[in-house]
Amino acid sequence: MNLLAIETSCDETSAAVVTEGRVRANVVSSQIKLHADYGGVVPELATREHLRNLMPVTQAALQVAGMTIERLDAIAATQGPGLPSALMVGFKVAQAVAFSAGKIFLGVHHHEAHLYSPWIGGEPPSADFAVFKPCVALIVSGGHTMLVHVKAELEHRLLGSTVDDAAGECFDKIAKLIGLPYPGGPELDRLAREGNPRAFHFPRPMINENNDNFSFSGLKTSVRYFLRDHPALLNDRQGICDLCASAQAAIVDVLVTKTMRAARRLRVGCVTASGGVTCNHSLREQLASACRKEGCVLRLAAPGFCTDNAAMIGILAERKLEAGAAPTPFDAEVKPGWPLP
Ligand code: KG4
Ligand code: ZN
């Protein structure tokens, strides 16, 4: 099957071409710089930028893959969840192209696609479903933090999610308190490499609670109070690095502890992680070390597939269509608040 996939749920415009589980092209245009001055994604600007970039990005993906619309079997797009007007750009364009070219159309759940991005690997990147194992999947990004039990391919159950801020949001808000540019997560990660994670102690919210939910807003608040009481720390580079390392340690500790506890309880023997925060070096190291100790298989999304991308939409769409999923009607609407099916 030749499939074109489109993703515009937040601030990345992406198009991919997938053939038989192989990612032939995955073009991503990020809007990070556009939103930096505002300290967060501005929906109106994101939508305009998707409108501007979607056609060039799609043309580039088709060109890289040596593919034409005529040779496609199906077109897929993210249907939700995400920013309503941003979703509409990719979803409605994909629907219109599929309708006019007489192709099958499939709307895809963004988080369901994240569940399968850790299984994309190798060169050229391909879905490695031959080694798929039932797993506990951590999805951790700027908008979401959730644990999912993936019982089999295309069969999953949401275990828990954040009750307030997402982990990426917590990274970004703490980085902002320190004065780092948006999005602060990657910069905080860089500074944390030079810091002592035990220099300061921050709370690990909900770490001992007997459920799979998360909460990160209290941690951000405790960093705010800490800085109010120790303002001079921001004048000292080592102090900033120690603060970054200590705050990062608290976030990573909660994510790893709760993920591993769920994996043990469900006896899955495999853990996966995807979403932008999966780029964090400490999270990758701590998950690797915990999985080694427990004899668990670990599949981390490759850095290029951690953040939002159309390849994961295409990989899932192809798998679903092969499994007999019904096409999405041409008059279907986007689902901005779509819960994980
Ligand atoms: O998945 P993503 O690109 O977008 C969505 O939120 O959907 O994730 C972006 C988030 C941002 O909050 C960003 O700061 C965070 O992922 N992030 C990181 C790192 N790289 C990206 N957080 C911590 N350490 C990193 N290395
Ligand atoms: Zn995402």
C-alpha cells in the first residue's frame, strides 16, 4: 500500500509517504521559532503557518519518495486531539485531495500514532512490528503525559494521565522561571548535564500514589518559591545548572517510577516511550537503567520520531487499513478533544 499522511495538530506541519511499513519520506516543518516570542503556541499563528507550509511540505514529501497522488492507495491525516483550527488545515486538505483523487481516507488519533512511533527504526526507517511486544507506553510531550497498556497491536487501554500540567509543560515553565528561551525543555536538559541532580530537593508529586496518574503543576510552583527565596542563584551559572539538574531529576524520577511500576503490575516485560520529552537525555538514561535492572525490553522513539511527525500517522493508518478499518467519511469533522479510543 502507498499512503500519504499529514499531521498538523499543533506546531509542526508534517507530511510522510509510507509504503508497506517503510517510511519513504517524512518532512517536518517546525514553527518553534514563530511562537518563541509568545512563550507558547498561539493557535491563530499556528493555523496560518500550517496553511502556508502544508502544500510545500506535502510536495517535498512526495518528491523525496518519488511518489505521485495517482499512485497512492490512501491518504491519512490526524483527526484529533489538538488545536481545532490547526487540525482542520491538514485534515480538510487531506480529505479534499482524497475525495477528488478517489482515494481511501482515514482520520487518525494523534496519541494512538505516538504509541507506534517507538517501533519505527532502522535505515531506511521502517515499522519493526515483527518484534512487537505487549508493553506499557509512556507518551510524554508539551501537551500530554499518559501511560497506556498496549496489549497487542491496535489494542490498548489508557492507564492514567496528568491531572494538570504535562511533563513538557513543566519543563518549559521551569525553564521560563530560570529565564531560558521557549521552548525551554531542550535548553534545561543541556544545562542539567553540567549540574548536580542532588543539589536541591524538589517534590515528586503523586510518586507513591497507587494509580497511573501524574501531576506536575505543584513541582513548578515549588521551583517558583525556591527562586523567590534564593534569587541570587540565577546570577551563578553553576547554581542554574544545579537547579536544572535537580528539577529535571524530580520530573524524570516520577515518570520512570510510575512507568516501571505499571509495567511490573501488568507483567508486560516491555516499555516504550515517545513524545517530545523522550528526547531528554536523563529520561532516556533512567528508563534504560530501570529496564536493565528489571530485565525489561525498552523501545524509545528515535529522536526524529519523538516529536510530532506524519510518519507515525502513516504507519498506524496503513496498519489499521490492512486490519480492515473502515475509511473515514469525507464529511467527517476534526475531533479536538478526542479521548484515546
Ligand atoms: O511532542 P512535542 O514536539 O509537542 C507536543 O507538545 O505535542 O513536545 C514538545 C515538548 C516541549 O515541551 C519541549 O520542551 C519538550 O517536549 N522537550 C524536552 C526536550 N526536548 C523537547 N523536554 C525536556 N528535555 C528535552 N531534551
Ligand atoms: Zn504529539
